[in-house]
Amino acid sequence: MTALDTPVTGAPGSVGTSRAAGGGLGRYLLVRFLLIFPTVFILVTLVFILMRASGDPITASVGGRLPAAQLQERIHTAGYDRPILIQYFEYLGQVATGDFGRTLTDNRAITEVLVTYGTATLELAVYALVVAFAVGIPLGMLAAYIRDRWGDAVLRVFAILCYATPVFFAGLLLKLVFAVQLGLLPVYGRASVASELQMQLLPSPTGIYLIDAMQTGDPAVLQDVLRHAVLPAIALGLLTGGVFLRLVRTNVIGTLGTDYVTSARSRGVGEFRLVRTHAYRPALVPIITVIGLQVALLLGGAVLTETTFEWKGLGFQLTHYLQARDFVAVQGIVVLLAVIVAVTNFVVDVIAALIDPRVRY
């Protein structure tokens, strides 16, 4: 009898059931955790190969601006004239110890760049997820409730537009309407200069402006930070919100066709209550799984969003280093983002396995 044939149900508190469930969960988590390492290894290898496809980083960054002798001296000092395999294994060893190298343009440790600007990207991603949940879940439930009507069609088109519209185009439209024409919200930045100076005077600033603004105790600073976050959060959040809307609608409609919902409907339970009470929670389980995939989408969209709104995070710095052809910095940032995506997917898998035991098998 295979694991799939083994009964996983039984009397509450059953020793056999508990051991089977515990074993299935432990084995599942172990496999998912071990998969992180080959995933990161493959991503690091691909990034290294792609970054070396155009030659060594020194030539790509300052080639044509230095005499040939000085250029060759810098290449030799950095070790980029050695065989590519030696460079590759040396880079793997550095990454394994947390050393991502130093930038070519400003000679900063890449780990310092990641810590300095990573908090801004994290803050923007959280804002965007809040917008995605606020838009996707209620509208998805509404679309399921009015399914196959004209309102449902409108919401589905809206979801497609949210996902298909480029983030930078949505950001420019939002800036044009709410910042330029209406003058309601700021055009760029994470906060005004006065608010940033006030937060920098804190004894231990976190780099997350929302938390730092709360530490100042000044409501004006907190309001200023939130006003600067509205447009970037909406531009990036709608990208994921469209995915959530379609996903919630599909899963709620599927849940409405199950036997227990049909039984509740036969007892006279109203359709709205069926959607809100009976079909809503089961439909959220797939969303938790999809969140891991959306983190990669959010980080990719953050590059364009931060550039559009001059939100000084990792995406903004990545664009700066790409323009400067600083491939060492680009390589370090991309590898870190890949690690974040892999770890996030593992955490989401753990949460999904705890919520829905069927995932373990």
C-alpha cells in the first residue's frame, strides 16, 4: 500500500493518524527545504554565465575610458583574466560565505548596498501586497457572487487589464492624474526632505520609513510617508491584485459547487451568505500558495515601479548599476533577489502544508 492509499483520517487523537500526519509533514518540509539549494545553485550559475557573456566586468564598465595598459592592469588585479571555471568556483565560495564582492562604480560592499536599499524594496512590497489583497479578495468574491452577469464580465476585464498593463505605464498614469492634474499626492520619493531629516535623527532608524515615522511621534511625518507610498503601492499592487481577483473568483465558484454548499443552499441559506461564510475560506488556500509566485512578480515589478517613482530601493539601484554597466553589483543584487524568492516559496509551502494537509501528499 502506497502513501497515497494510506488513510489519513481517523478518530481525533488517534496515535496512528498523528504519526502518519507528522511523518508526512516532516518529509514534505525536508524535501522542500532541500530543494532550496539546487534552485539557488542553478540561479547563481545562470546569473554568472549571463553576466560573463559580454566579457569581463571591468571592460564592460570602464572599457574605452582607460588606456589599454591601465585596463589590463585592473583586469589582472581583479582576477578576470583567469580561466572562467576558476572564477566561477571562486565566486561560488564567496557567495557561500555571504561575500558578494564590491561595486565597480563606487567601491561599496554589495552586502552594504543590499542592506541599505533592501528595506525600501521590502516596504514597497508589503504596501503592494496590502493593495493586492484589498482589491483582489473583495472583488473576486463579488465576481463569484454575480457570476455570469455583466458586472462579472467587467470585473474579469478589469483583472486582465491590471495584470497586462505595464507597471511603469500605470505609474505614469497615476502620477499624471493624482499628482500633476489634481495635486493630491507627491510625484516621487519615499518622503519629503524635511521628514527624511527628522527620521535620520532617530537613535536607531530601521530604514523602513513607516516604522521610523512612527518612532518620531510626529503625525505630520507619518502622513507624509503614507502619502508618498500611495501611488507606488497602487501601481505595483494592481499587478498582483488582478491575479488574486481571478483566482478568488474561480475558487469560490468551484467551492459553491461542492456537496456541503449545495446542502446549505437546500436549507435556505442565501447566496451571499454562502459566498461570504462557506466558500470564502476554502478559496483562500490556493492564494497562499500563489503568494510565493507573486513575490517574484512583485520584485520584478519593483524595478520599474521604483524607477518610475524614484523610490530608492534595490530596483532603483539595480537600474543605476545597469546603466553604469556595473555587472558585479547587478550580479550580487540579482542573486540576492533569487535567494529571497526561493526562501519565500519555501515559507509559503510550509504555511500551505499546515493549512491544508492534502498538500503534504
